[in-house]
Amino acid sequence: SRLAYLPSLGLSPQGTVSSFDKAAATQIYSLPVVSSWELDLFGKLTNAKRGAKAILLQSEAYKQAVQTQVIATIANTYYTLLMLDKQLAITEETAVLWQKSVETMKAMKEAAMVNEAGVVQSEANYYMVLASISDLKNQIRETENALSLLLRQAPQKIERGKLEDQQLPTILHTGVPVQLLSNRPDVKAAEMALAGTYYNANEARAAFYPSISISGT
């Protein structure tokens, strides 16, 4: 779009060779050079250049938005893994407690302190906790595979720490200044899209006016 301000050049060389009655050949050559330069009186070229620049800035902002989204998704997936690990550890401890509870209920049944229904209910709760352990392990493996995909790696076990070892800020500031919001890549992309539409409209409006070009041969 910026090169549209420069004049255009055209070169079309031609040549002919003719001979009659075995006479010496006559050779004729022509080398026409045509040049034209459009005067940007009504802003058609200027708006086209500004619109192209707005599209370029919109693409750069969109690229930054994608990078930000990838980083945020990786962080969320990592903390999800830490949460699932903690949940699995708590569930396994709960399973041990329910197993002891089942043994206690069976001993109390032998002592005629509870009936069979109490033992069955205790065993049902124990098996339900065991089933949730398998579900948690499947979720952990699926989350590891998803994180490996984001990192462009083959599905594998992700080395990670523990949830309680994470240092999080104790004071969170509420409210975001308008200046920071204007730096968001999605906001920038929307602004550039609006600017590109504005320049395209101006270019289309300028196309209704006559175009003046200076040409020479």
C-alpha cells in the first residue's frame, strides 16, 4: 500500500526483421517506456495505506492475544493438576478411614450392636470412595495429556510440585485502571478493526471522485 505512492513503469520492447527479393534484411526496434503517477488528491491512496496498517496492527494484537491465552491455559491446567493431586490424596485417606469403619461395623455386628443394614451401608460408602479414586486418576491422566498437547510434547507424566507449596499473594487489589484495559490485546484488536473499517469507508468514498494521473511515454 505504501508503494502505491510511487509512479508505475511499463516496458514493452519490440523488434521486426523484414527482407524482400533477397535484399538485405531491415531491422526495426522499438523500446517504449510508459510511466504514470496518480495524484492522491482525495485521499484514496492515503486511506488504503492507513487501512492496511490498521489490519497489520490488528493481526499483531491478535497474535499477542493468542499467546496470552495459551499462557493462561497452561497455568490453569497446571494448577488443575495440583488440585487433582490434592483431591486424590484426600480421597485415598478417606478410603482408608472408610475401610477401618467397615471393619468396625463388622465387629459391632458380631457384638450385636448394629444390624446388617449398617454394615452394607458402610461398605457401599467405602466402594463409592474407591470408585472416585479411579475417576480422579483418569482426570489426572487426561489433564496431563492436555497440558502435554499445549506444550507440544508427547503425552507424558508432568513433573510438578504440591498445592500447599504454592506461594500466592495475600493482598489482591480490586479494580483495573482504564489505561491497563486499553493495553489488552483483544481491546487493541477491536480498535484496529474499527480503524480499518473507517479507512476502508474513506477509500470507498474517495473512489467516487475522479482520479488524476500524470503519464508519459
